[in-house]
Amino acid sequence: MKALTIANVTLRRMVRDPLSLFFVFVFPLLLVLVIGATFGDGFQPRIGIVEGNGPTAEALAARLRALDGFTPRTVGSANEAADGVARGAYEAAIVIPNDGGNMLAVQVVVRQGSSARQIRTVIEGAVATEAASLRAADVLVAEGLRPNLRTALATVDRVEERVAGFSVVERSVDDSPNERPIGAFDLGAAQQLVLFTFLTSLSGGAALIQSRQWGVSRRMLATPTSAATVITGEALGRFGVAIVQALTIAVGSSLFFGVYWGPLLPAGIIIGLFAAVSAGASMLLGSLVDNDQQAGSLGVFLGLAAAALGGAMVPPEIFSPTMRNISHLLPHAWALDAFTEIVRRGGGVGDILIELGMLALFAVVILVAAATAFRKTLTTS
Amino acid sequence: MEEAATPLLVCSDIRKTYGDLVAVDDVSFHILPGETYGLLGPNGAGKTTTINIIAGILDADGGEVRVAGQPMNPRATRAKAAVGYVPQDIALYPDLTASENLVFFGRLVGLSGTTLKERTREILELTGLTSRAEDRTATFSGGMKRRLNIGIGLIHSPQLLILDEPTVGVDPQSRNAILESVDAMANNGMAVLYTTHYMEEAERLCDRIGIIDDGKIVAEGTQRELVEKLGGHDKLHIGITGHGQPAVNATAMLDCVIRVSLGDAAMELIVSDARSSLAEIVNTIVETGAEITGIEIEEPNLEAVFLHLTGKALRD
Ligand SMILES: Nc1ncnc2c1ncn2[C@@H]1O[C@H](COP(=O)(O)OP(=O)(O)O)[C@@H](O)[C@H]1O
Ligand SMILES: [Mg+2]
């Protein structure tokens, strides 16, 4: 009970401070928006395209590329396209076969789900429009060669024989029934969540130093409150700050930008464990440093450095295998792996046991170290 | 003499060292319920260290503290429940309001519900902060913070109130209010341990005083008892007009006069007991033809006692 009283004061103080209000509640969501808009290709769906050989196939591909709001990336083969869609690298892929026969059977590879169906409709429309004008152009060209009606009719017949029509065939890939396409913000938001939860916690460790400087920590010990209770209370307070920060980003980004965080239970456990790690780090910093302003700026610096190393600042594809190994020395990488698993592949708690175990280990080690260091500040001097 | 009441606080040979420095050197004293005990000593004498041991914030290296019969140490939550501790440095959350600070520490001493609400209201009243209850303490003046600092120590009506130099840096008006409320507290039966390096405060407030220097209690007793240790010498200032030298010569002959000197239109006499010898001295002066314009008796104060005992001034 008394521990909760102490924790409650920590949170109360945080929401009192206009600066921390901005940095906790406004700034991270702004960044989710800005980064999502800049690096997430806006709201455009990511489309892969496999270009067949032959004049008609190439012409269709060129025309599809020229469409507004539509920048498909070239993919080598139909199988690769299917894989990419299954992995979530693309929301959909268009497979244009080589010329030959009189029907060009264009495949649209999508996954199940309402937004996938929307994408299919868009592509079908685009393909149909482009196909119609291509056919007309082919006819006109043919007509120019054979200007009189008899030969023209004969030519049209021949054109119809020679120039392929288009059909759009849907091919569904399903990797897992819970599979879900990734929105522009989804993974960037997870990076923001771990970055800010850790950073806000670390720089918030300065509050512990203030309590010490103001003499209130010591005064608590003059009341019938054990040192263990004071430590628990302060740790809970740090945990509360981390949770508030994480939930602000999770709930805010989900409400405002439609970010998907994966199933509730595993997402909640990841957030809880990562917040515990952050709380421990916060308490450790607040115990090892004696000057609150130094702790504040050191917290920001360490928070950013940890996020950069832990893979929370750049798209994961950029990291080399070595960097990827190094990043797993930090809790950020484990939390991000866990989010990727549940967001992209619809994984459940059972699929992220290793990641959760590592986060739990980080939490225990750091919290024990922090409690020890904090107890020392309470009982000495 | 009536049978002495059971002491509320008993310190026996408490000791604290920091490396080679003996900050508290076998300090022993006790305080009865309703008694105000002053620890008087200069900065660095060991007052705060002593108090932190008594409040259970600091572990002693030796000796024993008992509060209301319970042993006191940093883990003794039962003994701490009987104590209200007011630290020397203001210990408040500046970003919380006065009432939030009171409620916070009130909860930590175990109050809740309507009791906590009621006590918070009473303390705000007592400290004169009712109108500022919902303001952050960062906006308070030094005196207001001091008052709240004390109020927090009183929230659970402790049996023993420990005040560590509560008037340092306080304007005279607030200081007076603080001293008066401490007096009122003691009259209500609370035992008070009060440290100060202001002799006037110790003289005014304390039933008994322990003079502390270099970690040791060098003398203890009521103000009267301490002063008597000086040998009871009083000082008389007698203003005179006319020729002063004959008066000086005549009074110097008296048995009760130890020393006499002549100043600017005044004589200064050191006497064993001013009150009993005053008539004789006045008569002697008048007989020499000098005219007395005023008499001032100065009994020796704790400052002088301190100087006498330690060879140091109380304040630097
Ligand atoms: N934590 C500490 N470490 C080392 N020396 C200390 C510590 N606390 C107090 N002292 C020393 O102990 C002596 C007594 O200090 P203190 O109890 O604060 O005196 P007072 O309250 O009478 O001014 C001083 O010489 C002070 O420097
Ligand atoms: Mg002191």
C-alpha cells in the first residue's frame, strides 16, 4: 500500500511537468506520424511486380508503373512474389506472364483480408483499363497498315488472333490465417515505442536524484516505512512512467494512425516486460548519478544510443548480420523481434517465448542491480 | 521530589564515526513526556548526526536508543511510529501542493481516510497555510516552507517531536510563530528534542539543555543549573553622572564585588549575586556623590557558559 503511495507520487509529478507532458504524450506520436509519412511511403500500398517478356507484357508493365500512386517494385519470379506477399514485404504482387497465346493471364497475388481485397480491386481496374487501350492501339496500328475495310476487318480478325487479351486471376497466399498486411506505420511505431519507453524512463531517473536532493527519500525512512518498501515504491513509480509512455504510443498510434500492434496478450506482455527493463535502467541511472540535470541529459544520450544500437532507429533491413548480433545485446532488439513476430506473422505468446524470456532476464538483472544501487544511496550519507 | 516519569526517549552512549572523525562521541541523555530538551552546539558539533540516529535514519556504531520503550534503529518501524521527524533541511516535494505533501507523508506514517483528511486540515490550520493548501510548495516563501516542513512531522501527533534547527533562515515573525507552536506542543504533553545553535531559542524553549561540542555532551541541565556552573557571576551596568572614579574606588572595596571598571558615563561591575548585593552597591555609589541614571542586571547566559566550557564562541 505504502509502495503504491510512493509510486503514485512519481506519476503525479510526471504529469505536473509541462515539459515531460509534451515529451511523453505529444512528441512520440508526432514522430510516429512524421516517420511513418516520410519512410513508410505515405499511405501507398507496397506492390511487387513480375514483368513477363514480349512487347505486350512489357507495354502493360510500363503503363502500370506510370500510374499515379502506384510504384511497384520489380520482383524476379512468381514464386518470389508469392513469398514476399506471404512475408508481408508486399501487400500484393502483380505477375505478368510472357507473351504468347491470345489471353495474357495476369495474376494478382494477395492475402485474405479486407484491405487485400481492396488492393486487388484497384489492380484489376488498372489492368483492365490498360489492357483496353493497349488493344485499341494495337488495332489502330494494324488498321494503319491495312487502310481499307475488307483488309481492316481481316486485319482485326488477325489482330484478335494475334494480340492477346488479358484476364486477371487472383491467387491467394496464406501463410497463417491471422496474417495481416503491414501498414505504413506499423513497424516504425514499434521502434518508436521501445525507443521512447526506454529514453523517457532513463531521463526520468533524474526524479530519483531530486527526491534524494530534496531530502524526501530520507524523510520517508524516518516514517514507519521500511527501506524495502521505499525501493519497491520508487521502482513501481519508474515502472508506471514506462508503462504510461508505452501505452501512450501504442494506444495513440492505434487510434490516430491505425497502427496494428498484434494480438492483445502477447503485445501486452512485451510492453510489460520492456517497461520493467526500462524502469530498472531508470532507477539504476538515478542511483549512480548524483546530479539531476546530468542524469537528464545522460538519460537522453544513453536512450538514443541504446535505441540506435538496439535497432530502433533504422529499418531492420539496414543492419548487417554482425550489427544484428550486436543489437541483441540490448533489450530493444528482443522487443522488436517479438513485435515483428506477432504483428507480421500473427504469432502468439508461444511464438515469442525466447524473446520474452530474454526480456524477463534483462528486467530481473537490471532491477536487482538498480535496487541494490538505490538502497545504497538511501542508507549512506 | 516526585517520582520521575518514564522517559520517552533514552539515548545511551550513542556513537558515530566517519573514518577518523568521531561525529557523535558516547552521547547519553533522556527526555520525559512533555519535556523540551535542547541540544545546543555550534555547527559541526554532531547535532544532526545524533538526531538522525535517534530518528532511525542512521545506524549508530555503538550505544542504544529507545523510544517509548522500543529500540530504535533503521529497521524499527514500531519505534518510528512514535516519532515526528523534522529535518534541518526542508524536505518537501516542490512540485506537489502543501496538502499533497501532507497527505503523502500522512499515508507513510499510516494515516488514511477521514483521519488523514482531518489531520491534514488541522496541520494546514496550525501552520497558517490553509489558504495556500492547493499551491505547489515551490511557490512558497522560506518561512512557509519551514512551517510546512514542521507540520509534516506533526501529522500523526507523535509522542516525540524531533526538530533539527527548525528556524535557520527564517524571518523573525515566522521564527516566533514556530517557537510558540513548539511551546504549545510541549504543553500538550509532547516530548520535544530541539537542536539549535541559537542560544536564545534554547533559553526560551527548553526545560533542559545539553551542550554539545565535538560530538560530546559537555554539560547538561536547566538553564539555571548550567549558568551556576560558571560560578554565578552576574554583570551590573550602572549609569552615573558626575565624577565616577570615587564610586569605582569605593565599590571595589566591597566584598560582593569581584571586578569593577569605569566606562563612558557608566560603571560595569562583576558581582557574585547581583540581586542580593544591589542595595549595598547603590548606597556606596550614592555616598560618593555620584548620581545614578540607570541600572541593568545581566545574568550570565548560555553563550557565556559555552564559552566557559569549550573556550569557543557558539557562533562563528
Ligand atoms: N556523512 C558524513 N560523512 C563524513 N562526515 C560527516 C558526515 N555527516 C556529518 N559529518 C561530520 O560530522 C560532524 C558532525 O556533523 P553534524 O552532525 O551535521 O553537526 P551539526 O548538525 O551539529 O552541525 C561534522 O564534522 C561533519 O562534518
Ligand atoms: Mg545540523
